[in-house]
Amino acid sequence: MSVAVKTYKPSDKEEFMNPRQLAYFRDKLNAWKDEIKRESAETLETLQEHNLNHPDVSDRASSESDRSIELRARDRQRKLVAKIDQALARIEEGTYGYCEDTGEPISLQRLDARPIATLSLEAQERHERREKVYRDD
């Protein structure tokens, strides 16, 4: 992340998704992606170093359970990297920061907390209510 972007904080007082805001979110997304990839590489190293041939059955079961949990977490991270790539593509297309449902701007606070957001808070809440209704049927 560049020094200017590290000290910069997007504000509602400036034009929405101006070049400075776009650079801020691009750098934030790329830093997040780099962190995930680094953690993923460390996990792979750790998994390769650990020997699953424990003589004790309970030790082996525990080790396999830990490995399974770690692999599921890595799979979630892989899916998150795909969402980060999609957000970066939206920055390049000029659609980043706008709700997919309404076309309205997504709040800067929401984007700062969840830079891969594709829905405004209101649209996300509607979406979740619809999912809950269908789940309860």
C-alpha cells in the first residue's frame, strides 16, 4: 500500500469513487489478497511438514481432524480471493462501490469494513430476509 493511501481515509465530503478512493480500495483489496496468499502458503508448508503417520490412533484422528478444518478454512480463503479479484475487476470497469440491485452508492463505511461488498446495507438486509423466508418454508 502506498504511503499516501495508508494515511488517506475516504470521506463522504468528496466525490464518490474519485481516483483517490479507487486507489485506496484497490490497494486495500490487493493487500488483503496478498495476506491471504501468504497465509495459504504457510498453511501448505505446515501441512506438508506434519507427519500423519502417528502411532497412536487418537493422535492420528486428532491430526486428521485439524488438517480437515485447516483445508476447509483454506477453501473459504480461496473463494474470498475470487471475490477480491471480482472487486478489483469492478474497479477497472468503473462499477465498484455501486449496489448490484439498486445502482446506488454503497456507503464508504460499509466498503471500508467489507471492500468486496456488492450490495448496499439495505439491499443486503432485504436479500437476507428473503433467504430466511425461503429457508423457513
